[in-house]
Amino acid sequence: MEKKTRWLTYCDRVPVLSWLDWVLRGFSQVMFQNNPLTGLLFFAAIVVSAWQANAPQVAWGCLLATLVATLSARLLLKDRTALTRGMLGYNGCLVGAALPAFLAPSAWLWLCIIFSALMSVIVTVGVNRLLKQWQIAALTAPFVFTTWTVLLASHSFLRLAPLPQPVLVSVTPPDMLPQLSHIIPATLDGVSQVFLCNSPAGGILMLLGLAVSSRLAMMMALAGSLIAVLIAMLAGAGSQPIESGMYAFSPVLTAIALGAVFNRLGIKTLCYTLTGVVFTVLMQGAFNTLLKPLDIPTLTMPFVIVSWLFLLANQNENSPLSSAP
Amino acid sequence: MEKKTRWLTYCDRVPVLSWLDWVLRGFSQVMFQNNPLTGLLFFAAIVVSAWQANAPQVAWGCLLATLVATLSARLLLKDRTALTRGMLGYNGCLVGAALPAFLAPSAWLWLCIIFSALMSVIVTVGVNRLLKQWQIAALTAPFVFTTWTVLLASHSFLRLAPLPQPVLVSVTPPDMLPQLSHIIPATLDGVSQVFLCNSPAGGILMLLGLAVSSRLAMMMALAGSLIAVLIAMLAGAGSQPIESGMYAFSPVLTAIALGAVFNRLGIKTLCYTLTGVVFTVLMQGAFNTLLKPLDIPTLTMPFVIVSWLFLLANQNENSPLSSAP
Amino acid sequence: MEKKTRWLTYCDRVPVLSWLDWVLRGFSQVMFQNNPLTGLLFFAAIVVSAWQANAPQVAWGCLLATLVATLSARLLLKDRTALTRGMLGYNGCLVGAALPAFLAPSAWLWLCIIFSALMSVIVTVGVNRLLKQWQIAALTAPFVFTTWTVLLASHSFLRLAPLPQPVLVSVTPPDMLPQLSHIIPATLDGVSQVFLCNSPAGGILMLLGLAVSSRLAMMMALAGSLIAVLIAMLAGAGSQPIESGMYAFSPVLTAIALGAVFNRLGIKTLCYTLTGVVFTVLMQGAFNTLLKPLDIPTLTMPFVIVSWLFLLANQNENSPLSSAP
């Protein structure tokens, strides 16, 4: 608390530090944290993963888009409360990671990232207004909406060319059955896939970032990813998507949201969160089939749908967790 | 009333009877009734249809899922009013009929039915909360949502294998033109398809079940099915889907909902219901095309969409049926 | 004002004139105007375009459907305020233009137009009720919903045959790159495509119609179309869709809605509208890809989605245009 106050005092004095603070909190809000140090560790994880995959544009896109989103929010909105908590930056951050991961690099790509980051702010404000009366958060829906729009549009405009394969997907040889020894790397990959990365080292850095802000959130993320990997293996999902963490990143977010952010800890909450994680794995399988004809990635939509439902179902006195509001 | 009271008195004394009562009311709520005898006749209809089609797993799935949904609701929710009316069982009942009708039997299927029945309760509570401010019911949307998720996911997980053909679809030889003599069986099939069955005998038992609770609902169901079959024939739909009742089951539910449950009877209501039935047939044709690339069934979504619209349009003083609230 | 009053006095005396007035205002509301003269010029534009394309059924369909929608609203609803402003006719008008443009002419087509016009009224009342609490308008969503339903259903019913090619699409030879000299015709085509026409002369008549009611709306429509054509050219969309105005008609409506109807004019509003127009072009590209597997047209859905978002985002004191409510 003391330390935080000192940092905020510096920020108040040096405007550039304020901006840095807002951008870092934007990174950290991707996993529901409001902590610049967490944001710094998340960004370090992205940098490490991007360089490992020889795709530094993902890290730059992430940084640029979070900056543009923060700047847009600063210009467009009077009330800065949400801005200073990073609530208007995290969707931009994800858009900035996703577009260079799926589109070929070009000047138009960067123009598109800047415009999409601005869009992500308007969409976030719009979706928040839409959901206000149910008192549920926009989660990463604005990111998914904006990115899907651009990726679908890229098939209509020659200047935006979709890549034959996302830059950050590992090209491990496909096995028929996933190896037991791959459970741990797949779990860590699952955490890193929240930022569209595919790197166990990145996953560890992100868990570290979470631990700095909330140990509970870190444990939920780790447990969510592990459980998702195990269920996907047992249910017979393909080994390639399991091992690159594709079945785990949405459950990671569901676990943090239901288990560490929006409900009070307890046995009931743990059961509710576990149910939500299992349903998110099922929903991930459903979205894989649903989007195959369109050839666009599911992004975090399985998490958004399941979490909205579970948050909606838990809102009044007659709800599953009513005794633990 | 007297008889009902005696039954409820027995239920109060013997806990097992209470559970039976809730499960039977869950069956009956599929067609908007709150009557254990109706539920019993509905279940008899399912049993007859399932054995006729040599697919008893549909009847068992139905029973198991309604039980699990009722149990989940009992554990999760404090307020038992909805539970005792069967309002938390009917979506589970339909999920339990649909999954064994479209997926190959296996231990994983039964595990999946149990989990989906639990899900149907959480989704029902969530959707009810979502729709609360418009004062419209969830209808069978939670069933459709949960079943679509599992069926789409079955393409991603080896343990859940979609059947090459739904077990309850009759394999009548396809004619180019539907026969006039098939109108009556098609109408009865349409009623039974509400529970994913395909049996005139089942349809008759279901109409009997409705008559026990509400003669108006029974007449609406029969008329809705007949009108839908006639329109589909006139408009030139394929004879195979018409004769197995595929164009009639959503209109059956639209007719009961608009004509016998949510509006007061009268000439205006009859016209409004007829319009809704015709629009549901059109919507069924639209959903057939919409879902063809995904290879999943429409289930009762055409009914849900049309009824939501017609109920929304009829809510304030300046509405089509305003004089008959 | 004086002239308008005299016209309304005539209307009060002669019932047939009242009906004419309501129908013409229905036409004019397609572009957010409440002016019978504008409606007359719009209808003249449709007639000119339809005869140029040798497809008079589009003009007749438009007239018939607006009449039926107005009549249905008169019979169904007590409150006539919306009716007398044309608010219940414009969706019918568009349905009546779209169905003969995409379906083969037949007695069933005309039956279908009449039923769809009736449906458009119920859907409009329903959607208005749905959106009431966010205080945003239904826009052309009821038209898109009704038309998509019929077009999708036309693949299921033999009596409704989809045309191999929409009647009003010009068959200019496809170039790889759009010609600079085509910018002006493409811009005018874009305006006329709001009514599913494809005629520079029609576009000019529509701009005239707008000018009669609001010069600002006319300038927004023209600028919106021009900017959309330029962006689509720069971004490398196909020359054929650009030149037939396919990238411009949704931005025309976005520009009028955001720039001339729902926000007060000013620098901020101009920037906001420009952003909305660019996003609508992107959304048009996205919907082209999204609907390709279903083989149905995007209609004005890109406009509806973007405008809803931009109107939602601009609703409270902490919104982009808060200083200009």
C-alpha cells in the first residue's frame, strides 16, 4: 500500500509516468488485475514469447494498441476513473496482440491496429452501457468483436492479408494421443495463450505477474488451465490444440473471473467455478466447430459466454452462491 | 382441485412422491402445463415412441436428465416455487431426450447428459435473469443453447461421437410430393416431435396429456400442427421432413404459447396466434438453411425466436392485443 | 411550415390523402426523414431505377409492402403517432424492395411480400420494445431480420425460388482495379443502394429528396458515400462491388444517423461520424465474408450494428460527445 502510494506520487509528478502506469494497468486488466507491476510482468511475458516465436510484431502491436486505446479514452471520455484502472486499455492490448498474430505485416496492418484500438474503446463503452442494467462486466467481448470484424474483413480487402498460419502457433508434430509428459507445458502454454502467446516461459512470467497482485488469482489461473488440459485429454480432443494451450486459455479466464474476482471464496464458489471451467472447455469445443466454416479463431468468446451466464445466474438472493455474496 | 389437493397431501407425507411430482411437472412444463398427470402421459408417450424406434436410451435420457435437473435446482436454489412447478426441469428433460437422439451411446454420453442437465438449470436461471425486465419467459432457449453447445462440441471430442442419423427419424421412402393421406400422421408426428419423437401414437398420448390439463392447449397444439403441415405442403417443402413432423413441432409450441398461455382467448388472439404459427413455419425453413453448414438440428429455436418477438410486441397498452391483456 | 400545414389540412379532409401521406412518410423514414415530398422523390428514384434495370416489380413491391405495413399498423396499434410519422412503414418499404430483387417473380412472391410487410410491423414493435430501455432506435433491423428469414427460407420451399442473381445488380465487366472516373457514379450508386437500387440517376433523385427535408442529411449522405467508396478503393476491395455501391449504402445511413439525426452538429460529431463511417466500411467487408457460406446479402446490417454501438457509447454524461447532447 505504502509502496503503491509512492509510485502513484511519482506518477502525479511526472506525466509520462502516469501514461506508463495506465498502459501497464491496461495489460494487467486482461487478467482482471489493477497493478502496474503485474502489467510489466505480463508485457515481459509477451516480449519473451514473441521473440521466441520470431514474431516481435506481436509485442509491438500489443504496446502500440494499448497506448492508442489509452490515448483515445483520454481524449474521448471525461471521467478518468476507468482509464486510470486500465479498464479501457485491456481490450486494445488484446486486439494489438491478435491482429499481428493472424494478419501479414504491412503498413496497412499497423494502420488497422491503430484504428481497431480506437474502436475497442468505443465498443467497450457501448458494451458497458448495454450490460449496465445486469451489472455484469464487458469482459473481453469488445476485443473479440473488434478482432473478428477485422479478421473477417481481411478476406474482403486486398490490403489486409490473412496469414496462412498464426505466427505464434507452435508446429509440433501432431500425435494421435497427447503425451502425459506434455501436461505441464500445455498448462503453461494455456496461461500464455490468454495473450495469444504459446510459450511455457511466457506462462510462468504471467503466473508470476498474477502472484504479485493476487495469489488466489494465480492459483485459479493455474488450476483452471490444468483442469482444462486434463478434461480435453480425457474427452479426446486433438493433441496439437491441447498441447498449444488452445483448450485452456478461456478456462483460465473463467477460473479467475468466477473464482477470484466476482465471487467470495468458499466451497460453494469452488464448485461453481469448477463447473464453469468444465463448461468452458465444452464451449471451446463447440466454438471450434462453429467457426471452422468461417476460418476465424474463437479468441476468448467461450470464456465470455460462459462467464456472462454464470454471473447472470448468480445475481439475486435466489442464486447458487446466494449465501456467499 | 380436490383431487389435486389429495395428491399434494400424499406428496407432503412421502418425500419420494414429492420428487416424483416435481419430475412429472418438469415433463409437463415442456408444453407449458403444471400438472403431474400430464407429465405422466407425456412420459408414457416418450416411452412408446422410443421403444417403437428401438431407441430406449431416449426415454432413459429424458428421465435421468429431468431428475438431475430437479436435484440440481434443489441443491443450488433457495426458493423452491419454480422447482415445485417444474419450471427448472423441462429444459433438462429436453436435453435428456436430444442428446441420445443425436449422439452415439457410450458412458461419456451419460456423463454428458448428467452434466448438461446441471448446466440447463444454471442456463435457465441466467436466461430468466436476462429476460426479467422484459417480463418474457426463457421458453426452451436454455435447452437449445445447451444442446447446441454439446452437439457442436461433439465434433471436437472423440469421446462424443455424433450419430450418422438421429435415432428417432423415420426412414419413410422420400416422395417428391407429400400425400394427402399423410396429413393426419404428419400432424400427430409434429406434436410428438416436441419431445424429439416421431410417432403418431406418441402424439396422441401427448394430446391426451394436454387435454387432462387444458383443453384449449390441446386444441391449440393440434391446430398449430395441422396448419403448419398444410402450409409446409402448399409452400413446397420436402415431403420427408413434413411427414416426420419437422415443420410442425415449433408451431405446436408457438400455438400453445400465444394462443393458450400468455394471451386471453378471443378473435384477436386467434388471428395473432395464426400469424405467429405461419411465421414459425417460415422461420423453420430459414433455420434449416442457416444450420445446414453446421450440421446441427434447429431444435425449437424457430419457436423461441418467433414467440419472443410476438410476446415482446404485445406488451404495452399500444400493442396488437391491448384490448385483451 | 405554412405549406406543410396546408397539406395536412387537405389530408384531414380527404382520407385517401391521409393514407398517401403516411405511405410517403414511410418511404422518407428509410433515410430518417419525416416528409411526404421526400418520400415522393424517393419513390420516383425507385421507379426510375427499377425501369432502368427492367425490373418494375421492385417498385411495385416497395409500394405494396409500404401500403400493407401502414394498413397493418393502423389495424393493430391504437396509438397512431408513430404511424403518422412513417415509423411503421419504412421497414415494410425495404422488405418490399428486397424480396423482388432476390426472389423469382410468382404469385407466391407477392403473397410473401404481403405477409412479410405485416411481419415487419410486428417485428418493429417488438424490437422497439426490446431497445426501449437503452433509448436507441430499431433502425432498419426489422427489415434485415424479416428479409433474411424469407431469403433463408426460400431454400427450403419450392414455391419461393431465389434468383441466380439480384435483378438490380449491374453487370459491368469486372476490372482488377476500380477506375478513378468511376468514383462519382459509384458514390451515387451507393446512395441508391439504400433502396437496393443501382442507378446514379436514382441516387441523384434521392439526394434531392433528402435536400428537400434536410440539407445536412443530404450532405452527410453524399459525404458518407464518397468516403466509403474512397476507403474501399484504397483498402483494395473488389472493383465490381465498389462500383455498384455495395460498400457505400450502409455508410450512407451511418453518416445520416450519427451526423444529422441523433447528434448535434459540431467538430466532435463530425469526427465521431467519420469514425463510424470507416468502421461501417470495415463491417461491410466482415459481413461479406460472414454471409458468403449462407449466400444471403448483408442488407443494411453493417449500418445497424455500428450505429447501435456508436449510439450506445454516446449515451451518458461520460461519453465521447457528452458536451454536445
